[in-house]
Amino acid sequence: MNVPDKHSRRTLLYHRLEAVKHQGLHYHHHEIHALFDELIHKPWGASCWNPPVDVWENEDAFAVEMDLPGIKAEQVRIWAQGRTLTIEGQRERREKTKETSARLHERCEGRFSRVFEFDFNIDEETIENHWQDGVLTLIVPKSKNA
């Protein structure tokens, strides 16, 4: 996989900001948070896109839902270390052919990585995962000491 250099990364971010101008308010909210997360919390070249995530909580557990359309379970790696849960993977780039050329390209592809920190140590063996309709759902049970 080719990792974009700093110049092409800035160009990519510029084009994403330009695209935001033409989207609705909800999209603005997600895209702005994704851009800040990408610019501040990740090293250059660490990921190419941020799949959207919802995190829900009840008395017993957290549920992390991540939109991953077009990605197979074997393309995603999930692990926990201490209080940190990491989800990373990759959506394969479409091969260019001589017969076709892109007229509009909005779907992100390439590597992604999302990291979540909890108030308790996570037991990796207790995390449940479910795939349905392109959505990965992780159930992270709360520690008995939390």
C-alpha cells in the first residue's frame, strides 16, 4: 500500500474540506470531527479514512457500531490493551482499467484505524463482535471493578 506523503495528504484534506461545503449539516459535524481526529491524533500517513462510529452504553457494557460497507471480517483487526480498544483494517483500492475512468469518486478506500479509551481495563476475551449489513458491532463488557 502506498502511503501518501505530506503534500498529497494536505491535498486530500483540502479536497475533503471543499466537498464538505456541498453537504448537509449532519455530514459537516461528522467530517469536521474526522478531520480534527486525523490532523491532531494520528501520525501522517497512519490512515486514509475514518469509518463513522456510534458508541452506546448501558449498565453492563458499551456497544461500538462501525460502518464498514464492502469490507470482510478478515480485513479488520480488533484488539484490546489495557484500557484501549483498537479497530483497524483496510478497504482495497479498486483497480484501474483502460476501459474505465472515474467520473466521481467519493467512497473512501485504503487503511483506517480507530482507537477508543475506556475507564477500565478491557478483557479482550470477553469482547463480542457481530457483522450485519456492512456494520460491525462490538460489545465491550464493563469491568466488574469499573
